[in-house]
Amino acid sequence: MKIFGINIGKRKPPESTDNKKIQEPNRKTVTIPPGRVSVPPGYNNALGYLQGTTIMVEPDLLHEIIPIIRALTKVNSDMYIAATDMVRLINTGHTVRFDNKVSPEKAAKMLKHIENNQKSWAPHNGGMYGVVNKMIMQVFIAGAISFEAVPSNDLDGVGYIAFPSPESIRFKRELDGRYSPYQKSNRIGIGTSDNPQGYIKLNPATFKYCAVNGDEDSPYGIPPFLSALEGIATQKDMRENINNIMRLLGILGYLEVSIEKPSRNADESESAYNARLTRLLREARVNIHDGMHDGVLVGYAEDHEYTFESTTASLQNVSEVWNINQQTISNGLGVAGSIIGLANSKTEGGTSIMFTKLLSQLKNIQFFVKDSVEFIYRLHLVLAGFDPEGLKVVFNQSTITDDLKYQQ
């Protein structure tokens, strides 16, 4: 019987295995070598490993760019509102939970201990809620979360949370290919002959650097706002250009006045005649300027000619060019144009897509913040003598969603 040209019928029974030994398939023994086999980027000489040295990995211009982004989030309205709005949307508040292996009594005791101490970790920032705000802001400015959970003097818990700037962090590639965190200090006299740059070795048990973006074998994060800098620079030039036009020509236009030139007197020198003409124009400008404030202009019919030149007609397309650049900034910031005040006419489907994209952004960053907050809670409980087995942080549902949209 044939189906689709293939013979389908009774299969030939297998040969008896009574007198025939079943042959085992050929198996090869593979030895897995310890350590890394691939070569890290920027490492062209294996002699460093053979000699037992390590390599300090420098970031690509991030130590110069991050301070610029940090300053712009304070003075540029678009970057400020994008950063602060995303912080508010991402930090929905969180709860601490334990799995079923932990008894309710033990879980309640650990939760109470965290609640009683977390406000003292950042007393000027509202406790852990403010700590989470700073972590999210670090993500958008530096592309990484950088903090140190400083133990108390008695080593009975976390004393406070410090936030060393992400651009001051350097990583050292060790012999096994892993990276150890250091801080580059600018303090005078801290460097030594063995360490002229003044690198301070950080403790991985209390310090955490969590890079959010990046695709290469590099421990450094990439700022999400980096791609918006070109549009911000163009925006600055456009603002200055528009300000110059408004300052010189006014917001509505400018008045052009022609005055009949008086003749030169017979006994008047050339310099005196030019000075009289200049004085006449200045006096006319002052009088016309005062008259425009009062709404009254006076002049001789044949001696004065007034022409109002409107600038609004020539600037009517400026908004279109401005919006194009604003859309570029919006794309670079990774936020919807409406967040930075850009009007759009998206359909309901397009709005739903943007809404879904925003939720994905929030959830993605929450994962990194969640890991950092769990790091702090676990360290505190271990120092306090608890066993934080099964601890996990769960962010509350975003306030911008209702249950129907969340399910959709």
C-alpha cells in the first residue's frame, strides 16, 4: 500500500537476538577542560596569564559621557521628564516574600526585622523606597546599578546604603576570566607604586554593580539615554536659533520705518552731517518704540513710511522641523513621544502597542532592581543571624494598568 508514494506495509520483524549480540553504538570520551577557552575582547597576548598578572578593563568613554547625561537630566526638560516619569512608573512599591519552606513564624520575624531597619539605611531618601528610586535613576543615567550595602559597626546588619558613581567603577579581569570590582579614586595621595591609579578593591559580599545593557564580554553597562544626545545637541542649536530670531525680530514680527533723508546744510561738514543723520534715526527709533507701547504712531504722510513685516508666516513650518527632532529625542530616550510632550495621532492599535512596549520596559528594569534589592535584604538578614532561604522581592502591579489591560 502506498501513501504519498511511500510504501506502507508490514515491517520485517527484527532478527532474533538469541544468537546475535546487540552492538553498542560507538561512544567517545570527551574531556572538558577547566576554565575559559575563548579569548576576551582586547586581549591579544596570553603572556599575561602565564605570568600570573591580571588586566584592568577600561570602559569605552563611559566615564566621560555619564556625567554629561547626569547633568542633562537636571537641566534639559525632555531628559528630566523622561527619567523622572520612568522612575515613578517603575517603582510601584514592592513586597518581600518567602517560599513554603520557611515557617510563617520565621517569615514574619524576618519581615518585621527588615521593616524596623530599612528606613535607617537611607534616612534622607525615605528608606528602601528612595533607594529603589536611585537605582532606577542610575539605570537611565549610567546603564548600571552601583551600590554598596555598608555593614553596621557591630556587624549585626546593614548600616546604610552607599551609591558610588557607576563611572568611577573599574573591573579587573582575573586569571580565571572573571571580573573583580574596583573604584577609581581621585583622592590625592591614595596611589602607591604598585597601584599608581589609586584603585580601591571593593568587596563583592557588600558591593554590587549590575549592568543593564550591553552585548560584548564587558562588565560595564551602556546608558539607555546615550542615543538621545545627538538629538539633544540639535535641539540646543534650534533653541538658540529661535531665541535669536525672537530677540531680534519679536514674536509676531518687526516694524520697518522709512524716513525721508534731510538735505545737508551748506556750512555743515561731512562728519557733522553724518552725525546729525545718525542722531535723527536714533531719536526716531526711540519715539516709534514708545509709540508702539502706547498703541499710537505719529509721522508725516510724505516723510515717514511704516511697513510691518510678519515673522509668523516664515516660521509656520518651524514646528514641523521641531517635532521631527523631538521624535528623534523620544526614540533615543526610549520613551513614547507623549511623555516628553510630543503630540501624536496614533490609532487605538498603535496606542496599545506603545502601552505594551512601556510595560515591557518597566518589567525589564524591575528585574535588575529586584535582584539588587534582594541582595541587600539577604545580606542584612545573614548579618542579623537569620537564614533568608527562599527570599524574593515582588513589585506591585503598575498603577497605569487595570486588570483588563493587564490580562490583554
